[in-house]
Amino acid sequence: MCWKAASIAASAVAGRTSARIRNNCAYSVKHPGPRHSVYRNYRQVLFERLRAVLQDKVRLEDLRLTVEEPPQVEMGDYALPIAFELARTFRKAPRKIADELVAAIGNVPGFSGFEVAGAGYLNGRLDRNAAAHRFAEGQESLPETREFILVEHTSINPNKAAHVGHLRNAILGDTLVRLLRAANSTVGVQNYIDNTGVQVADVVVALTHLQQLDLPGVQRWMRELAARGERIDYACWDLYAKVSQWYDAEPEQKQARKQIRLDTLHALEAGGNDTASIAELVSTAVLRRHLETMFRIGIEYEFLPRESEILHLHFWDAAFALLQRTGVLYQESEGKNAGCWVMRRAGTAGADGENPDEEAKVIVRSNGTVTYVGKDIAYHLWKFNKLGLNFGYRLFHTYPGGGQCWISAEQSDESAPHFGHADAIYNVIDSRQADPQNNVIEALRGMGYTQVAENYHHFSYEMVALTPRCAMELGYAVSPEDQDRAYIEVSGRKGFGVKADDLIDKLIAAATVQVDARHPELDPADRESIARKIAIGALRYYMLRYTRTTVIAFDMQDALSFEGETGPYVQYAIVRAANIFRKAGITPEQALEQFGPVDAKPYFTGEDGNSLWELWLLASKSVHVLEKAIQTTEPAHLAKYAFQLAQQFSNFYHRHHVLTEADPARKAVLLATAAIAQRELIRALGWMGMEAPDVM
RNA sequence: GGGCGAGUAGCUCAAUCGGAUAGAGCACCGGCCUUCUAAGCCGGAUGUUGUGGGUUCGAUUCCCGCCUCGCCCA
């Protein structure tokens, strides 16, 4: 059974795209993909010529061809440190080798010349006029890939409001999806829901024991919240903090209360009782709020696999059988783990025959319960279609743009698609989960799924913490020793953190103030739409500008800033380019057509020409940066690139007054420059889920 | 105790497989709105890249030791 939907929206931000059905699979969104890649094509041409030149002199498989950027654009467009590499094998000075290479290379199509620079760099110079025209036309394309990639992100426990840390996860994950799709991959998006875990149990305990509510009582409570217009995830945020304190509040009660928690957890896992029904009601309502929150910043999901179905459809039983058969799990007979089913941890010595392996990872406890890692192994076997079991599917939500979001169920709807069958996966999970993630990978490897283990990517990133200043501004008590720290970790258990919706509300409010002041003539709906795009731009850029290994010390002031290295700065550059075309009375596409017959060579020479060319060169690198961002799974590269391109455009904007340019040929060049800069800025922002408003 | 990550300008962060003069933003000081929008542009000052060694034509980057911080595991 396959999904029949004719078209679904890629996202609220990117707009509609037509769907293509991947053979019998539901994940179907296909983006047009990049078409302009002049920078990397010329690099390829250069590499091929070098290989031809060096063919008889060195073993090509040993040849490492790397390309760098000369420090200044006057020095050329490509810098190759190859002469340094060859210096040892040829026992010659790098400069001398570089000289010989320049002579041997001769003329290369698209290049105006080569020279030796510095201590022995081989610098290549593009024919600027030809490259610019080729780039303006934009005919090249990236190859399509056949493999199916599954990205999982967000995965918030459905027991409280989303906070800034979850925003980082979702924005990184959603951006990864957009990057992969931009590079012509087929990508599915899912959001794992742990709806039977201890965190949901905690909120259920809060409702049943602190609030003394039964099932009808909880239903009434939810109706009352809705009537008052209160967010249930916010209410649960407070309940969760309260119950966490309650467990430890009275020492003599501690054990009894923890037992209540454990009993509740077991009731949730078993299902089919009032406690489980309460959990189902509350967690689903909170989940719907999470979907709303993420949709506000342009993020959609296609499938929501839940832990309840992993339990009730007995995924673990199937996985357990496989794990035993392949010998990955064995039952420990002595030591602290006696009676447990354990797995040897990678990098440890293991059992020596006489002594038990104390380092082994427990997968099934001696009382027969399965650990989280155990369930995760089963779940990942499903992702790679190695489990032999499948979820049922039920339509859960339809986004305004038409995108469908399905949820796991015990039985499938008639028209249900199926998910999974991944060739490769990316799990967007913070770095604290590295150990459990590696356990799952090792289990898969141990079962003989070597390729699967290779294609399992933990997309790891550091947490978002609060600066002490920010924490105090938000009214939290900060201990003296915490005040001296650079940042303080957020904690749902303590109710300590910045809620995602609060931050988004603040960003929209701050943007609205600016838009109202600048554009009082616009009607309120337009102003609101503009403010929303600016807020999304600011938030998404803020979360993407840091590399993944950086702990973001969240600061409200920085996050609310629209100046300097921010999303709105990049958006503003696009708006300014749009203003040029509006006043000029032509479209960017027309500007590029008019550029066609123009010989731009005179305008790409001299100091002014250099700075103009620098902008073209940078603009032509967008696909190169896209590929690098994917290869290194580091979206921050793209964020930095977009900012740099916007910076150079702003510089251009001030340096050249396009509309008053008297020389018609020069004016055509300047208009084309604005057009390609705008085109690449829009693309780069789109890959990051950002869009510039029409006016700012 | 073991594992992973980090330490770069006053602050927050970049820096391609090791590459040319280590770059941005913020903050600070001084200029620029009669021009396509000042959410902008130009100029100024700021560095023993934690520390000690090693590898080499070349080290913020790789290796080893030490120090500090964070996270995970027991």
C-alpha cells in the first residue's frame, strides 16, 4: 500500500513542491536541487589537467589534489599547494616545481592563466568574463542519488513545553533535511516520541497524586485549560518541576513516592488501563503543541514513531531473538550482572573466561525488563528494514500546506503508507547520548550488519545552556558558584530553561516593533507576516551559526539582535537587491538576460573590478559550500557563507550606485551582479529554512 | 577511575586534508542618510591560539605530557 498524495508541501517556509513517490515508500518530497556549480566544475577541469600533466611522473593514486583560496582575489581564484607535496618526491624546491607545472599546464579552457606565488603555490586564474556568463546562465546540475536517507530529529519527551535546546535540535535536523534534499537526495523525516517513558510517568503522577485527578478529572482539567486559552505543555512544565521536587521533599516518604512513580511507569508500558489513558491523553496533547511550535519556524514531520507501539507490537521480542541468534547478547552467570543479558562494550577487554565482563552493557535486566538501549536496537533494526516487523500507521495531522504527518499505531489505516527502509540514517541527538548511540551501532555491527553500522550517523551537537545573566534576568535563582560559570545547563526537572514559544513570541514582538516603525503604511497582516519571517530568520540563524561542538551559552540579548552576524542581516541584503530591481523596473532574470551579450571584461579589471569579481566568485561557491556542509555534517559552514556573501553584497551596494550608472554596459554588469548575489543568498537561506520578506 | 568534547581579541565565536599577513560579530571611539531603505557602510584599537615538548619546508590544526572546564560511563 502506498501513499497516493499528489502533492505535499515541503514546508511552510519553502512552499509547495510536487511529490515524487519513491518506490512504494511514503517519503516523497523532492526538491529541484542546485543547478549552478561553476566553481566546482572549473576546479574539476583543473584537477583533470593536473592529473594528465603528472600522469607519467607520479602515481596518481598517491596524488592528493587539494585546492585552497588565495588570500586575495588579485592572486587568483584557486590556490594549489601541490608543489609542496611533490617537493620531497622530486627532491626539488617547491617554487621550481611550481614553475615547471605552470609551463606544463599550458592553456586550460576557462582559465586565463597560472602563476607561482608565495613559497610555491600554484595559483589559477579564471577567465572572469567567461566564468561570469556561465554562472549567470546556470546550466549545470548535481547528480541524483538513489539512496534513501532517514533523518530523525526533535524527539522531545511529550511531558512538557519545548525549550531552546529542543529548538537547536529541530533547527539542525530540519536544516540537514533541506541540505540533503538540495543535494538531490531522497529524504524522510521522523520525530521519535517516547510516550511511555519515565518523564511522561512523572507528569501522570503529578496529575493523579498531586492534583488528585482521575481520568474524567484529567479530561475536565484539559477542557478548562483549553477554555482559558492556556497551553497544556506550559501547564505540564510546571507540574513536572513540581512533582520532581515532591519525590524528594520528605525523606520518610521518598521510597513510597518513588514506588508510585515506578508503578505508574509500569501501568503506562502495559497499556489498557486508566493511568495509561491519562498518559495517552496528555502526551498526545503535548505532542500536538510541539508540532505547532515547530511549525511556527517552518518545521514539519512525516512520521512520528512512538515507543508505545514498539512495546505493544513486540519489536523487542523479534530483536531479542536476532540478538541471541547472532551471539551479540549472552546471559551473565556471575558477578554484579548475574542473570542479565549483556553485550560486550566496544573497546573493552570482555570476559576472559574466568571473570565476568564487568564493563559489559546490560540490555535485559535480571528481572526481565528491557533497557532503553535494547528497545533502541529493535527500533533501529526496523529503520533499516532488518526486523521483520512493521508499525501500523494512522494519519495524525495535516499541515496547512497539505503535508501529512503520520503516527505509529497498532493497526494501519486503509490508505496508510509505510515508512522505514532506510539506506542511511542521521539521528540528531545531543552529544550526551553518544554512548547509548554507539551501543546501538555496535550491536548492529555485532549482528553482522556492517554496512548498516557504517550508514548509521549520530548527528551529534552540544547542548544549549543559559548564561548566568540570562538566567537571572528570567527570574531564576542562581547560586553564587553558578554565577561564576560561563553557562548553566537547562533542566526540565527543575523547570529551569527558556520555553521555545516564549522565545519565538519575543522575537516576533521585537521584529514587530521595528517593522511598525519602518512601515506604518503597510496593513497589519503584511507587517505581521514580515515580522514573522524576520523572527524565524533570527532564530534559525542563531542556532546555525555555531558549530556543533560549541555549547551555546544562550543569551536573550544576542538572540533578539537583528544587527551584525544575524539572519535579518542576510535577509536585509536580499531586500535591498529586490529594491534595486523594483526601482529599475526589471526582474533579476531579465537583468541576467540583458547581461548575456555584454562583454564584462573591462569591468572585472582594476581595483573596482577585483572587488566586483570577488562577489561573483563567492556567489558561485554556494553549491561547493552546500556539499561541504553535508560532507562535514556542519550546517554552520553554510550559515557563515550566507553571512559573508551578504556582507560582500552590502559592500557592493554602498560602493556602486546601480540605478544612476551612466554607462549602459556597466549598468548591465552591476544589475547582473545584484541578480546573482540575490539568487545565491535566497538559495542559501532556503537551504537553512529561512526566507527574506519583500520589504524590511 | 575510564571515555568523549572544548580552551583562539575585553565578550561571543570562525578558521577547508597542516598552508600565504589567525578572521568575523558584539562592545568601545570617530565619520557617512537630498542617492537603489542607516536592520547598513567606512575608519580606529585589540592576539605568547591554556601550557611544555615532538613531527616538518610550514602547526590554531597532527602526536605525547601537563593544567583548566564541560558532558557521559562506572
